[in-house]
Amino acid sequence: MLSSVNKKVKTGIDWQFALLVLSLTLLGLLFIADASAPQALKFFNNRFYFAKQQLVWSLVGIVLFVLFSKINYKFWFRYASVIFFLSVLALILVIVPAFGLKALGARRWLNFGFFGFQPSELVKFALILYFARLSQLKKGFWSFVIPLVFVSFLIMLEPDLGTTLVVATIGILQIFVSGVNFFYFLVLVSVSLVSGIILIISSSYRRARLMTFLAQTTDPLGHGYHITQVLISLGLGGLFGVGLGESKQKYLFLPEAATDSIFAVIAEEVGFIGSLVLIFLFVYLIYRTLKIAVSSPDIFSKVASFGFAAWVGSQVILNLGSMIALTPLTGVPLPLVSYGGSSLVMLLSLAGIILNISRYRQESLILRGSRRKLVLKKR
């Protein structure tokens, strides 16, 4: 009876999860082609320069998404430590001048000649799998904290506070889900908050961003220029937007129109209603991921799924929060939608693993129901 159930559920993957991931990726391509056109035309004389690059990364990511969805998730349990070690090595290499590519005052990319890659995005992927492995092995509190602190320290050397916040959030939430002592968890959260405040006030650049957030209208042409242009975009969009492709702010008024600020262009073109639809897609994606996590067959798959939800959720909150002036600008991209190959490929890769977990989630639920029926019959 149980063997027939196993055969029946081999195709029981969460298609809604898959459709949401692919839909957000395709929407990202559409809006990147739109938002990046003026900048691409000015600097590369090709309005689709950034769109073509993102298309290549999207195809790579989708291939990995499909491939990883067919690999049993237990494969990643076996190699999680190796992947994490390699990601840390890449983080170390990126801060070495001979290997790391410096741009906009930060050293965040490894340059491979014909393309660059951000090790910090690989670390998010690797950390989620590594912490899931530690949880399955029931490792102690310090087994989680030491690698999390070390990775955060390396990312801050680039420096990149926004990514550090995302990595710390992912790690802390996974530690909580793994079931560590709640008192230790509260201490970790408190220390993390204090450390974040210290990192902000110890840097003149980050301190200026904080002061701009607290007094947004005092320097609209200086430190406050970015958030001012974002708010103008949101205001122009109104309820229904100015129409697809009709954004005015993307014409070099809005900084980082295709990356950090892409939501501002989207909101301007599709308005408040269209923006709500996009937000709903993210919320529903997180919901589907949490549903997979709650009913997953073991601790590894549960903590890995929560890690993906934490990754997407933390970046959505930080990005949208900065766009509507609820948080300071952090430079965190909108997952699956903003321009950036490293982030997209790693997100799609992990999404493929979660999709494979959903296959066994269905199996786990049916097996549990079958066991209950057998127990009832015996009674």
C-alpha cells in the first residue's frame, strides 16, 4: 500500500510555487528592459544592453531551477559543508585586490574576464543549506553563530551593510527554526541589533544615509536626492500608473533605476493597484514556501525552506521599505525582479531545491495519513 502511494506522488511538486518563481523572473525581465533602456542607450548605445545580460542570466538560472528540482534534496545535505567552505573562500578572495573587482567604492565582485560574480549571493545560498545541515545534525548554538559572525564580518569588509543585514536575518531566523535555546536566541538578536547600530554610526557614509532618512526634505539635491526621486516616481504613478514604458523618472532622474529602485519605476508605470499585485505575488510566494516548510519530511528540508522564505522576505521588506521611506536606503535589490545575475541565479537555484522538497512534502503528508489509518484499523 505504501509503495503504491510513493509511486503516485512522485510528480506531486508544488506547481503554484514554480509558477510564482517563473512569473516574477519574467516580470523582472520585462521591467529591466524598460527601466534600464535610457541608461543602456547613454553608456552603451544599445537600449537592450542590460536586458540582454539579464536574459542570459535568467536562462542559466531557469536551467538550474529545472535541474535542481529533479535532484533529490538529500544530495545537498551531503555537500552543504563543501559548498559553504567554497563560498567563504570566494568571499575572502573578493577582498583581495588581485581578485576582487572594485566599483562604486566597494569590492564585491570576482572578475572572470567576460563576466563578474558576487560571492555574497553564493554565500546566501550556501549558508541556508549549511545551517539546514547543522539543524539536521542537531548541532549546538555556537556551531551556528561562529560561521554567521565570520561571514558577516567578511561581507562588511567589502563593505556591504545591506547584504550583511540580509545574511544576518536569514541566519538568525534559521537558528530560531532549528530549535535552539530561546534565551540564546534573544541574546543573539539583541547583540545583532546593537552591532547594526554601531556599524551605522561608525561610518560617515552610512551615518549620512541615516540622517537623510530622518530628515528627508532637508537636502533634496544632495544626500536626499535618491529618495526624493523615488517618492516623485511613486507620486506620478497614482492609482493606475502612467502606462507601461511611459515612466519619466527612468530617464536618468532616478538613480539605480533597474536595480535598487526598480520598484519605483514599476509603481510609476502600473500605479498603486499594479504595485499591490506585485507585492501580492511576493507574499504568496513566501506563503507557498512556508507551507512547503511546515509539512516538509525532515529538519534539513524544513530549515532550508524557511531559509528561502527568509531570503526573499528580508530583501522584499528592505527594498520596499526603503522605496516608501520606512527604512533608510540600503542598496538591497528586489529579489527575482531587480537587475543582477548573481542574485537571480542563486535564487533560482535554491528555488529548484525547494521545488524538489515540495515533491517529498506531498509524499510525507500522504504517508502520515496512511500511517494514521493503519493505527486506527489496529485499534
